[in-house]
Amino acid sequence: MLIAEPMPTTGRFGPFGGRYVPETLVAALEDLATTYDAVRDDTGFQAELGGLLREYVGRPTPLSEAPRLSEAAGCRVLLKREDLAHTGAHKINNTLGQILLARRMGKHRIIAETGAGQHGVATATACARYGLACVVYMGADDMERQRLNVYRMELLGATVVPVTAGTRTLKDATNEALRDWVTNVVTTHYVLGSVVGPDPFPRLVRDFQAVIGREARAQVLDRVARLPDEVVACVGGGSNAMGIFAGFLDAPAVRLIGVEAAGEGLASGRHAASLAAGRPGVLHGSLSYLLQSEDGQVLGAHSVSAGLDYPGVGPEHAFLKESGRATYAAVSDTDALAAFETLARLEGIVPALEPAHAVAWVLAQAAGRQGDEVVVLNVSGRGDKDVAHVAALSGATR
Amino acid sequence: MRAAGRSALIPYVTAGFPSRARSLEALQMVADEGADFVEVGVPFSDPLADGPVIQRASHHALQQGMTTAGVLELVAEAALPVPVILFSYLNPILRYGVDRFLRDARAVGADGLLLTDLPGGADPGLEETLRRGPLDLIRLVAPTTSPGRLVGLLASADGFVYLIARLGVTGARTPVTAELARSVAAIRARSSLPIAVGFGIDSGEQARAVAGLADGVVVGTALVRRLADGVPAARALVGELRRALDAVAVA
């Protein structure tokens, strides 16, 4: 077993991570790492970001009681409400941090990839706030199923570039963003949206998202006067999960559960469960678990949720899996869709399809629960973007 | 590279594009037309350092069933009279097994290995294994490579230095600037390795301009684009490049 080193600040998480990129990008990553290391302890930077999170994003987000869901789940479920953050998801925590970094580095053009569109919207929002040019790469298929977010990004002044190569989803949008960066690296900062990619992105994005875990820990201590038994979050690339896990990594009694997308089932081959069914490999600049063929070609992922539809996963999750500190499960499209509706009916909260996977997992554990268990569930985003898609899937015009 | 007394021509061919048979023919054609080295591209599903032309070629090659083992078989069958450099992304090599790959690649006659997404220092353990192996580990130097970094890169380079002519992916059309001359001078000041220049070179005229500075010229995208039209079209380009390079006096 690996020796657990919580919150490492170097480019590796055990054997995972690294900086496997074209030579052209190395200087930009070194520059980003240097700038980032400098601002970690810079009170001016932290005060500016803290002010934005408070006054612009609306943090801290609440930790809501969920009495009717708790009854169905057989334990006390507390919902960390990232759906109530400005732009409707946790992604804004990271994009504001990175935009402040870009300004420090003198980069005036911003690019991003997006899957469900939440990261694209959050990047476009931060760019609008600071008057920076913004280009978002998005898979053509994702643009189709997340049309509302495409319009929101354009409304915010961003240019959305459809990516028609390969799988036409997040994986290829990320390839295209990296190609743009290789070409325009002198003027451009790439706001990567998850805890994936080359160092320093996995640790940098984790640190910007760690505000979720810090708040949740303080809130749950305040509420129940002890740490929770379990923290549950969905995992695509894994940024909302790393953000909330970060608040509890040093408390070994708190179980950390990441929930991947099992799509049409792990046996079908049509899923996005890199940790459950992948093998270590290199994609998008880091070594982590990866859905790949026997020949080392990256396989297309599948999930009803565009935000989880990615064949890789953050390297720190790979490390937490191997060290045993976190446990990873997978939930199917069908169960996630059912949980999407369940949370709406029981609590009046329409979650995004991504955290609906985490809701489904919590519901599925009901039989084995002791009633006094406390579970913190990260509702990483709201479901407005998914309503039309889900309605079309269920064939309903209820 | 300099021993031939002329600027080296280094064509790149994606293994399996436009078909296995045509790429075999293409490898033999470029050797016939005076290539000094041949780069053989191992197709990968996510070629993030490549522009649309090589992306499509890689995708097409994979769809037709090309594999890493298949690339090695192709190299064996081609039995080229000039050195072969395998050009790959890291993951297919990791999956194949690094030691096994080095052994098998050498067995089919490959001489060098270039890994697009393994910059110097990214993985010291792996780099040590590669350098101890039988293939030359060719290093890429970019316009953005800092002088401090260049020293370490050159110390761990074998064979020749592959200098990326411009920012961007393969086939990029951003202008080659005076920076290229500065990059060449920076390498010359620190290393006696020959320098090959690539990325976006697509005509005899450009090849001639670059050959005035460097020891060799890599041509990839332009050749792959011609190969889509057939081997004769590609042969014409390689012939044009050879003549252009031969017209350049070598210092």
C-alpha cells in the first residue's frame, strides 16, 4: 500500500499525476506553478479571492437538512448546496481563482474546455467579470444535449467552438483546448475545469475547490458537534469530490465515497467509470486511471450526464483509491435519472445529473444503515441545464 | 546527419494511412527519393500535439486496425536502408510494455524513438529506462524552451535534436520568425548534436530556408496530406524537397 500523504504539493500523488505534455507547454506550466506557489501564501491574493467568493459567488453555500431524503436513505443526510453558488455549480470556485492567476501572469486571453457546460459558463462568467476574451471548446454532441448552457456562454460574451473530432464530447474538447494552448501559449491561460491534466492543475484546482470541504467541515461540526460518518460526491474528472474530500482527508474515521457513472452498466462497456474499470495510463498530461483498449488507445466514455462523460479521472483520486483512503462506486444512468426525480420530489431540489449519481448511491445504501449515521452529500450543481434533456429521455411532457 | 554532406530530409509517415499497404509503399518511396531518416508515426486516439491532417490520418489508421504491434511489423517488412525513428505518444508504448517495446522495436530495425508527450524531466525513471535501451531518445526543443531548461534537455538527448519551428500543433501555419535562428544558435552554443527542424514545413522553398540554418528538415503534415491523394502525389513532394535541400550549400 502507498504511504498516504494528504494534500501533496508536488506534481505527483504516489505514482500518479505528472506533466506529460508537449515540450511547448512546459514553460507555461512551470510559470503557472511558480505563480500559484507564490499566491498560496499571498494574503492579498487570498483576500481578493475570498471577497469574490463571499460577495459574488454567495459563499458560504448552505448545508441543508434533507428530512424526507434522510428518511428514504435510512440516515441523516446533509446536503452541501453547491447548486446555490453563482452560475449554479461548484465550477465557479475554480474559475475565479484561475482568472486571478491569469491576471497575475499577464495573460489576457482565456480558453477552457467544457462537458456539461457548467465549467464553460463559470469561465465565461469570470471572464465577463474581468473583461477578458474567452473561448470555450465543447463537443458537438454535448452542445446538442446542453443547449441552454451554450446560449448562456454566448450571452456572457464567450465564443463557443464546437468540436467534431473523435467522440464529440469532453475528451476531444480537452484535446482541442490543449491544441489551442500549444499555439497561443504566450498570450493565453488555459482554465482547466477539473482536477485532471498536467501538474500543477490537479493540485491547483483541488485547492480552489477545497473551500467546499472547509465550509462543510465547519458546518457539520456546528450542526451535529462531530465529524460526519461519510462524505459522498460524484466523480467525472473529480473536482467537486476532491474539493469536499479535502476537508476530511486528515480524519480517517470519515469515509470518503466517490461515485462514478456506470452508464448502461459496467458490463456493457458503455460507461465512464475509469476507477472501477480502467487501468493506469497517460491522457491529457497526467498518469491516472483511464478507459483504454488493450492497445493503449483511449476508449470513448458514456454517461447520460455530460459532465461525467470522460474516460480519465484526476490523479489524486487514483492515489486515494490505491491508498484505500477513499472508496469508489459506480451508478447507472437509470438509477441516476431516478434519483434526479427523487430529490426533486422529496426535497424540492432539482440536482444536476452529475450529483444525481451520488444521490442514487446514498439511496441504495438505505438497507445497511444505522439510523444515527451522518452523511454529507455534495450537490455539486443544479439541474436546470438537464431538465429539457431528461424530459426528452423520459418522453414526457408531464 | 551531417556525414552525408547535405541537409538531411526526414519525412514522416503515419503507419497505416491511407492503408497499411499504401503506408508500406510510402515508406519505401521516401527512402527511394532520398530520405536520410524516416519517421514512422504510431497512431494514437488522442493526438493532442497534432493538427487536423495527422489527427485524421491517425484516426483512419486506427479504424483500419493498425496497432502498436502492427507498426513494428510494418517497419520490419519495409526493411528500409535508412534509419527509422518511431514517433509516438506515450500511452500506447506504456500499454505495450516499455522494455518489450524497446526490444521489439530494435529487433525490427528501428533506431530512434521520439515521444511527443514525454518532455525532458517529466519522468526520470522512465527516461532512464529509455536511454539505457537500444534506441536513441530524440528530444524535442520548442520555441518556448527556456535557456536553463535547454541545458538539461541537451544533456539527455541522443541522435539529433528535433527543433519545433513554431508554436502550435503539427501543420501549424503560424509564421516562422527570427526566433528560429535564435533557437538554433542557442542549441549550437550548448551541444554538438545535429539539429532537425519540423512543424509546418510544406514546400521546397521553406525547406531551403530552414536548411540554411539547421542540419535537417522534417516534413510530416504536407506529406500525409499528399498521401491521401496517393503515393505518386507524395513522391512528387519528396522529390521537390530533396532537390531543394541539395541546392543548399552545407557549411
